Amino acid sequence: MPFFGNRVINQCATDCKSEKGLYEDPSKRECVTRCPVGTFADSQVQKCSTTCSNNQYMDNTTLSCVTKCPDKYFGDPASLTCGTVCYGELYADPTTSMCMEDCPVKYRKSAAGNLCLGDCEPGYFYDSVADECIDTCP
């Protein structure tokens, strides 16, 4: 069984779970408070990892695993990362901070990008049949 150097208690430990806020860094075999670049602090398993456990999202702003992305970031269900935009047929839902296939009730699909908006952008019109903002009415 591998041991990890725990500098908080100055002992070798089988894991880093004895102290809150410490993560196992397998590359150094130490307990660390901040994971190295390229890894994320996963508080559910208290390890530094290149992926997150239990459908958490990788937050590049904090280098941690989160269940909800920070403000103005959206969770991509395919890559399990937090990003500022959604891609493909997904729309950024400001009510859940998630990339979704459809916008929530009372929100409209943006004409300018993959966003859910409360109202259409200036110069655009809401098409209730297509359920999206358009620049010219049909």
C-alpha cells in the first residue's frame, strides 16, 4: 500500500482523508492543499486527478471538481468541463449553469449563439413556432 507524506501532521499516511482540504497527489506521493497544474482537486475522493468523479465538472478557474459551474460558466455533459459557451445543439441555461438541449420555460434560444435568454437580443424577434429568436419574421 502506498504512503503519502502529510506535512500537516508530519507523518506518513495511507491516505490524506484525515485532514479536510488535503488531496492525494500521486505524482509527489504527498498530501497537498493545491493540486498541480493539469489535475483537479476532487473533494469527494480527496485526490488530485485528471478527471472528476461522480459526474462532477472540471473547473479550470479553480482547478477543482464542482457539482455546479461558477457564474457565467456552463457544465458540458459530454466533456464534464465548465466552459463559457456551449457547443453543437446545446444551449447555455442560466438557471442551472448547464448546457442543455432545450431552454427552460420562459427562455428563448438566442439567434446569435447557443444561449438561453429571457428576451431576444435587440433587433431580433421571437418565433413561437420555432421557439427561438430570429432576425426576420417568416
